[in-house]
Amino acid sequence: MIKWGEEKRRKDPFYFCKLAMDQVKNKIVIISDCRRPTDFEYFKNNFDTILSVRIEASSKTREKRGFKFKHGVDDADSECALDHVEHDYIYENDDEDISDSLFKRIKDLSEAIN
């Protein structure tokens, strides 16, 4: 699947973004999984306003939740090409319980969207 996707991106780096957005008519669109800088480029070039949200957890937390690093997969562009992109919002997901601060951050984000 990854090889097929890479072939499509080599021919047109915006292939999957265009395919996903082809039928969208709404003013607000939530993209739940951008993976590459070309995805950001597509949305920045085709929409007036975008907000980028990154949710991250430490390696220790991820391993505690069952993550096991696999060379050639977890260090591929599809997994880490956006690690150094500047995001509008970054949320840490290391806590086990949902705190009031998370609800405040979500409220702040929803206000920014409005």
C-alpha cells in the first residue's frame, strides 16, 4: 500500500488531497491526518485559512500504550515528515486522565475556528 501511494505521489504530490477534497462543499473542513509537507502546501494554496493542530506524546508514553518502533515504517516520511513543521496548536497527550486544561485548549481551538 505504501509503495502504491508513493507512486501516486511521485506523479502528483497532491493526488490524495485532491481526491479527498473533490466532493467537499463545506466552508469548514477538518482533515484528521495530514502526513506530508505537500499536504500542507495543498491546503495553504487552496484555502483562505488553515489551522494546524498536532497531538503528540512522548516515546515513553507511546511505548506504555503498546507502540513498538519499526524501522522502515515509523521513521518513514508518512510518519515523521511533519515533525518539524510549525503548527498553530500543539497538544501534549501524555496524561492518563482528561484534565480541565485539555477542555480549555479544545474550547480555545473551537473559538479560533469560529
